[in-house]
Amino acid sequence: MIIKNILISGSSRGLGKELAKHFLKEGWKVYGCARSEGQIKHDNYHHFQLDISSQEQVTEFFFTLRKQIKHLDAVVNNAGIASMNAFALTPAKVFQKIFAINVQGTFLFCQKALGLLKKAPNPRIINMTTVAVPLKLEGESIYAASKSAVETLTQIIAKEYGGFGITCNAIGPSPIETNLIKGVPKEKIAKLIKQQSIPKMATPNDIINLVDFFIRPESHMITGQIIYLGGIAK
Amino acid sequence: MNITKLQEIIFNAIAMTNNIREDDKQIPQQIDTELYGNNGHLDSMGLVAFLIDIEESLLDEGIQVTLSDERAMSQSKSPFRNVESLINYIDELIKEVT
């Protein structure tokens, strides 16, 4: 059996950690990264500490990764940050930080992974967006704008690299219990959930299910798609 | 890395590209083969795939260079116009990083 390799950013906690654990259970080799130390102890889990918004660190990371593996079956760009603030009160530094991690980080990972992905039989890129984009959530202008950029990046990568057999899709989770939403007031989450066709909190398993779907070899014709959970449409 | 090895890497990348091209669209493995531009065999996406293959082969040799950076794009004569110009360009890049 050929062992499959998956790269997951932001794998030290929350959804990224759950995704890593899932793929380890499925027998994959998981290459995880985060700014903090890895929490998973497993023979097939390899953790790298880096800042994904740093071009130098990402380049060095892929050079190191390239020495360990000859192909990548999938990349999940899960790492991201959010910040709640009224547009008028958002400092430029916050704007820069959010775009550096959410947009530039995703851009760098997609770009640097192309060579390794190109050698896989069914290469996949999965990016993370948010329901804040279609719902135009107040107080999330910069976060939502950064994820709009990720969505456009996803769709253009899908067009440019479909010829290589690489599919590129994005998942927009509805609220799930992770650190990303811990700063969001409970009333706001409740109001948001009410807008969903399926009005309940999602779980990491709901996202894992969608990641599995995109990764299946049978999903080779599915690319450039943005899927939001909970029945939210753009 | 010597020029002969670089030429071998580029010819291997041409062979990989030829694998997915029609019989009448094969790219000759020759030093004067036009790659990209007016009489080039590659379109822009073909060039991207070709350069990725070369970068991967260079990484196999422990050499990390970015072939399609701003400098390459801003040169009045594209380093990607033929095999010879590409070899010279990569040779320059390698000398800079080593």
C-alpha cells in the first residue's frame, strides 16, 4: 500500500489538530505546522514550527519537507486568524497581520506545494474560508475580506492547475467550537446560527467529512468550489 | 553543478513534457530548441509546468532556486527563449546561491 502524504497548516489545535488526527487514523503521513509546538505524538505525524506569513520560513520549510517526501497528495490550508472590530476602528496593523496570515500564508503554501502536488496521482488543495463572506457579517470586514481573497485565489488556482490534475476547493465552516470564535459574543453566534438552513453548531467532523469528499479520487471533477456548511449560500 | 548536468536536467524535463504531448507536438531535446516566445514550443502554462519540473529536479540535487522570479520576467531577452539561454540563466542563479 502506498502511504499518502498530507500537509495541514495550523495543526497544533482546533480543527487542524482534529484533521491531523483523522488522517493519521486513516493511515496517512501527516505533515503539520503551526507557530506553536505540535501536540500530537504519533509515528506518522511530523510537526514543523513556523510562521506561515514569512516567505523565508515557508521557503525553508518546503526545502526541508522536500528532503523528506517526494510527493504530496493533499494540502489543507487551515491556519488562519480572525479579528472582530468595527471597520472604522480597525488598526492598519491588524489588517496587515490578517492578510499576511490568511492570504499570503495560503498563497505561499499553495505556490510552494505545486511541485510536490504535481507528482501525486490525485493532488488536492483545500483552503478555508468563512460564512462571514456570504453573510457580510458586521464587525468582520477585514477577516471576511481576507477570506474573499482566499476564495478568489482558490478559484483561479483551480483554473490554472486543473491541467495538472490538481483540484482546489474551499470550505466555509459555519460556527464550530474552536479558538477562532472564542472571542465572539454568544448572542452573535446564536444570531448567526439562526440564519442557517440547518440552525445548529457544526462539529469538526462536519468539516472532516467535506475534506474527505474533496480528497476522494472520485472527486477529480470537483474544483473551484466554495462550500459553506449549514446551508448558507452566496 | 556543471553545464552537462544542467542540460541533462532540462532534457529530462522536456522528456516529461513530451510524455503528455501529441506525437506531432514533441519538443526536440536539443540545445537550440526554442522554448518560449514567438517560435517557442511552450505556451505560458506549459512553461510553468516545465519550470516546476526543473525546480523539482534541482531540489533533488539539493539546490533551491526560483526560476520564474521578477528578474527573469524583466529581462529584455527572456531566459526561457531556448534551452541554451535557460541553461545559462540557471547556471547564474546557482552560482549566486552557492
